[in-house]
Amino acid sequence: MSQKKRLEWSIKSQNNVADIQDYLIGKNPAAADRVLTEIRATARGLCDFPLLGNQGRRAGTRELVLIKYPYIVIYRVTVTKVIVAAVLHQRQKH
């Protein structure tokens, strides 16, 4: 059995999450909390199941679409960690 990987958020992904939060809080604070909780839980789950997402559009990346909300977690997998590269709305170009 492979060892659990560490989770690392890139600066870009941190900014993406902050932008999502800022946008949603203005519309519905309770929904913002639910969406952000789901994004973070999904990313944490990749530590145990790093190949869960599909091969990404860019070489070396993988993409996992959230089930409940229209966001995509874009990430890279190394020997020891999962690096979240970006979190985007499904309608955003990436």
C-alpha cells in the first residue's frame, strides 16, 4: 500500500480559493462556507487517492470535478505530495 501524500496549495490555487470566497460571500455567506468546505475536503481526499481525477488538459496535471459544485481542482502528483495548482469554476478557461 502506498503512503499517504502531503497536500500543498500553490499560491495561484490559494488566490483562486480566496477569489471564490470573496465572490460567494457577497452573494450568500452560508453557501460560501459550504463550497469552500467541499473544495478543501476534496483536495484533502486526493492525499489518499491521488489518481482519482482524470488526466489534465496540461501535461503533468490531473483534474477532479467537484460533485456538488461547479468547480475543478487542478493538481499535480509527486512521489510525496499532491500539489493543488488551481481551483476554477467549470466555465473558466484553463
